[in-house]
Amino acid sequence: MVYVNGRFVPPESALIPVTDRAFLFGDGVYEVIFGRAGRFAFWDLHMSRLARSSAEVEIPILQDSATWLSVARQLWNDAACTTGSLYLEVSRGVAPREHHFPEVVQPSTVAFVKPAAEPEPRIAQGVRAILLADQRWLRCDIKSVNLLPNVLAREQARRQGAREAILVRDDMLTEGAATNLFVVRRGELWTHPANHLVLPGITRHVVLEEARRLGLAIRLEPYARADLSQADEIFVTGTTSHLLPIAEIQGEWQAPGPGVVTSRLHDAYMTRLARELDVAPSVASSAG
Ligand code: PDD
């Protein structure tokens, strides 16, 4: 089932009018939340980010966290999967095509569950990445459905046999097309500061908390592309990819295997995720 504007309908009947502003302008915001057996990881953090994204672009969101949770529960009960991601989107709704906001905004709301593989408890072998110019706008902190540069970057990566495209703006590495980026150099953990140039990833946030708990030295600074050859370990983070080591970046950088710091953070994150999925709001515990 898919949730569309208050109704649960089969996917083939889950329709949005062509005059919806998400379709015409990419005028909407979204979230992707990892779940298992009807429990959702880092729910409150995702809800806060959704509220922030919508406030920044002035799309009113009528549902509160409890309403979303009840929608999520119903979708999960219906879905034939144990592990998956919950997708939520709110657009500025249906209106005649004018760029400026409609006089009366009635947001469109969509939610569905997509099956995902159970996260591997052991760290994966690294994946390949490519480098591409960051062609996005200057409000990458907003989780907007306007993802054309991200889509083009991921397609370039796929065509070159790589899993992720690492984006470069002004000679600095910002983030992946759909992940945040971390670099380890001489024991220090670098990641871009959470400003307008990157998405404040929930996985990034949790990994940084774990890094602090482990006493790692953290540098919230952009990492220069010119210093790539000096990086000891590189990994990316995201709700569906969790913590993924990078093995090779288009011949410019290579790692023999997942590094020590990456492995420690991977294990810490996985423990945290498992705990989170044990205590997070669940189908069973919040039924009724
Ligand atoms: N993408 N940066 C970008 C540009 C992203 O699109 C994402 C997530 C992340 C990681 O954020 P988080 O840890 O909160 O998932 C960073 C989602 C999963 C997507 O669009 O499918």
C-alpha cells in the first residue's frame, strides 16, 4: 500500500495530479528512515529534519510525529518485508502552474515502504567512487526532492562502475550524491561542517556522536581534493548504506581494505543501530 493524502491505496492507484508542484517544480521535501519489523531508527532526528526542511521552504506540514508514526505503522503492517526504508514526501500541493506560491497551499503527502537488505553486521569491502563537480544549489542542507544534480552524479558513477560520486566544490570534497563523506588522516576524522553545502545527515550525526564517545579527534572542516593522496581511510554514510568504506577513487586514491578507524566506527554505528531498532517506536509497542 501507498499512503496518499490521508488514504492507503494500492501502488497502481497511488496517483498525484500532473499539476502537483513536486512534479512541475520539484517543490517538495522528503525523508528516508530505516526500519526493521516496524521499528524506525533515529525517528525523532528524522522528524526534526523534516520539520526544518519544510520550514526553510515554507511548506506547511499538517502531520505531527505521532500521525506519521501511525501512517508508518500501517504501511509496515501491510508491507511484506522485515527490513526496509520508509519514504515520506510533502509537496506544496496542486495548483495552476505559476512559479510563485499558490494563494492557498494544500500540501500533498505521500509515504511508502521500500524493502532493503538486512544490514550486514560485518563491515563490507570497500566500494569504488568517482569525483565530480558539485553542481547543486547553495541550500544543500534542505532535504528537497529537487535532486537532478544528484541523479546525474549517481548515473555517472553507475556508468563508470562506481557506487558513489563524491562531489567537489571549490576544490573541497563536500559529500556524496546521496551520502555524507568522512576522511581519516593521521588518526583525525574529517567531515564537512553541517552548513548550507551539505545535507546534515542523520547517519553522519550518529557516527560523529560515536566518534566522540570513542575519543577520536574530529575536524569539522572540508577536506581538500589536493590532499586526497594523504587520506588514510575514506567512508560514506547514509540511512540505507549505513557506513560504507571507499576502496578506490578513480585511480587517484586506493585503500588496501577497510581501515582501523572505519571498522571501529562501523561496529559502533551498527551496535547503536541495533539498539535503536530495539527501543525505537514499534508496531507492537505503540499499537492502539
Ligand atoms: N539520501 N547527503 C545527501 C545528498 C543525501 O541525499 C543523503 C541521504 C545523505 C545522508 O543522509 P542520512 O544519513 O540522513 O540518510 C547525505 C537519502 C537516503 C536518499 O535520498 O535516498
